[in-house]
Amino acid sequence: MKVSQLKKLIREAVKSVLLETEIKIGSKVKHIPSGDVFTVDKINPTYYLAKNVNGWRQVRIQKSDVEPYIEPSNKLSEKDQIAAVEKNSLSIQYIKNPSEAVQLAAVKRDGPAIQFIKNPSEKVQLAAIKEDPKSIKYIKNPSEKVQLVAVKEKPMGPWAIEYIKNPSEAVQLAAVEQVGGSIQYIKNPSEAVQLAAVRKNSYLIQFIKNPTEKVKQLAKSKWSADDEAQDYHTFGKHKI
């Protein structure tokens, strides 16, 4: 999608929000044929009496010829910004310095929207990964707390470890203890992490590069318990 098309889509999302708002005395409206902006002074069944933005000339405008005026995103009220991102979370990339409330509204609607937020607070980060744990790939240097919340979020959280650079052993264990298969995305897992995965299923040893002897022995001892693994007599590349 071209940038111009994306901007149009987002602008339409903002417009759809404002169209749901009743036009009242004092509201700004755009005269569609001319593109001029007016402030409503009086409302009649079929038309508005309104002054242009300079306030020096009152005109009669047919209701069918106007639409709510959309302020530039940086002039929208916080309420309207929130309404916009709740309609289309991508709108946040066109809002300059959005408040934390606006950021939260965006990521609660769509976690990956955090990629358009500069220096999001931990509160915003946590809200994003709760909506979609894989949003962590858009967070620069997430804290261990954020990493742990991500991998513990069910059901897809453990797979988010694929997007965490250098996860701590605690984070690795949290992931594999929920879903053993997530070990395939962990580089150089410690023996404790290897053991946690193999305890889940001995078949998972095939995803471990250079398993320790202790891990191999555990996998071998579990052959009879893990029916799924019985056809893998060499456990992939590991002869045990």
C-alpha cells in the first residue's frame, strides 16, 4: 500500500469518528463544494447559519453540503486522537507526541502499533504484549519484566521468545516450561533450559545443538513415556 493511500485510509478513519459526533452550535464544518471552513452559529432543519473562520461573514449553508471539519492530527483533542486510534491504530504514526493515554488506546487495539511509538513507557509496552506477545519484536531493549510477561502470555506467548535478543535464563525457562517446542528459537540454551524442554518431551532434543550428556540420558530414559518420540530412535541428529 502506498503512503498516500495509507494516509487517506487513516484520514477516513478519523472522519468516520467525527461523523458520529453530532454537529452543534460552535462546531467547525467544512463546506464540501468550496473547501472553506465555517463555525456553526444557528441550526435549522435543512441548513446551518455559519461564519467563516475569520468570523466576519455569516452565510447560509445546506446541511447536505457540509461535513465535520477534521483538524490536523496535532490539533485534535486527546479525546479525538483516542477515538481515531481506536478506529484505526495506524493513525498514531501521524499524531505528533501522543499522550500515554493515546498510546495505550492504540496498542490495546493492536499491539504491533507500538512500532510507531517513540520511547514507549513500560506501561505501554506491557499493554502491547498483552494484546499480542509478538509485539515485543518492536520494543527496543525490553526489560526482563516485559520479556517474562510476553512469554507467559497464553496461548502464543512462549513463541514470542523468537523475537527476544539474548533472553535471560529465567525468560528461557518461562517459555519452555509452558511450550517445550519454543526451545528451537533459543540460541545456546543452558543445561537447565535443555532439561526443562526434554522433560516436556524427549523428542525436543532434536532442536538442541550439542545437548549435554545429562540431557541425552534424560531423553533416553523417557523413550517409553513419550510415544510421540518412539519413532525417532536417533532423535534426529543426536545418537543417544
